[in-house]
Amino acid sequence: MLRGAAVTTLASALALGAGVGLVPATAAGSVPLEPFLTGVSCPTTSMCMAVGGKENLNGTASTPLAGIWNGRTWRWMATPPEPRQDSGLVAVACPSATRCIALGGQDPAVDPEGFAFGDEWNGRKWRAMPSMAGVAFADPHGLSCVTAAYCVAVGASNITDNVTTAHPVAELWNGSSWTAISPALPAGASESTLFGVSCASVSHCMAVGSYDRTIAVAESWNGSTWT
């Protein structure tokens, strides 16, 4: 989950854009070994929040990572709350320059059932958000926030019966708690995963993904039901 095709390593980022300031510092609290970035959100031209994870010195576990671009340089922040060992952030949405919501999950290599979680940044520090409502939300992927009090997170639920089968999962953040808003499994599909979501308003979100590993799917959320 934490090392998919969308992951950008620090080395590749430097190769693509030397001089952007994306370099590990040596000061305490800076980016340690093996950082990887998986999501970014820019509410203004002078503020971007990037999230991902970082491996420990022996490469056996990862922890969440976040950094801010201020228009000139990157500043790597103190590690966001870590709900469980070997976890990382996969997506972030910033409704404003002082409010960001990040979506994360635990490496399934540690726990095959995995788990999803949210972290919230208030412009100064991170806090762990309340637990997600869907206990089966095992594989988080996408996040979109209309405001800091209205976010939709999507991904998949892995149900293990000798064979792991993915079912689409979505949860709604209302500013104080998460609510499961389960998307429909496409007719005739045996498995499906949602990888991305974008919300134009509280009554219009579009989530996209695939089912049976080969067929594209899109589901629309009108504020109360998925189609």
C-alpha cells in the first residue's frame, strides 16, 4: 500500500527537479533515511503540503511524514501522529493554508487486514482524528475536502477468506467524526477498488477506480447516495 506506482522517492524528485529545495537536512527532526512521498495539496501558490512516509534506520518500519513548501523552500515537519507501527500517509487535502486533512494506512505486511486513519493539521501542529467508522477500511487511496468539515476518503476493504477480495469503501468527515458511506460494488463484479475522488461541493463527488482488475469504474456521490 505504501510503495505503489504513484510513490515518488526523494532521489527521483531530486533527479526531476534539482534546486527545488527537496533535500534531507541533517538537523534533528529532519527527514531520515528513505523518505517517500505519495500525496500533495496546494491551497495557494505559496503553500503546498506533501505527505508520505519515512523508513527507520534499518529499513524495517515506516512512519508518517509531512513537509510544507512555502514558495521558496521545503520545511519538513515533526512526524504526524502515528496510530500504529509501520504506517504512512497516502493522500492529503488542504481546504486552506492553515487546515489540511491527511489520509493514511498501515502496511498490510504488518497486519494483513490493515487499517485506515486520518490526521488533521491546524496550521501549527498535527492531531490524530477520531477512528474511521468502517472497521474494514483496509486500503486507503484517495481524499477530497470541500471544507475542513466535509471530506470524502475512498479506498478498499480487504476481506480475507483464503483469498483477499477488495470491495469499494468511502467515508465522510463532517468536522467531528467519520461516517461510512459505502459505494456499490458494480453489478457482476467480484472485486472493486476506488483509487481517487474529487468533490466539487457537498452534493457532488466523483470517485474512480477499477473492478475485476481490468475494468474502469466511476461512482458519483450526491450527498446521500452513490450512483
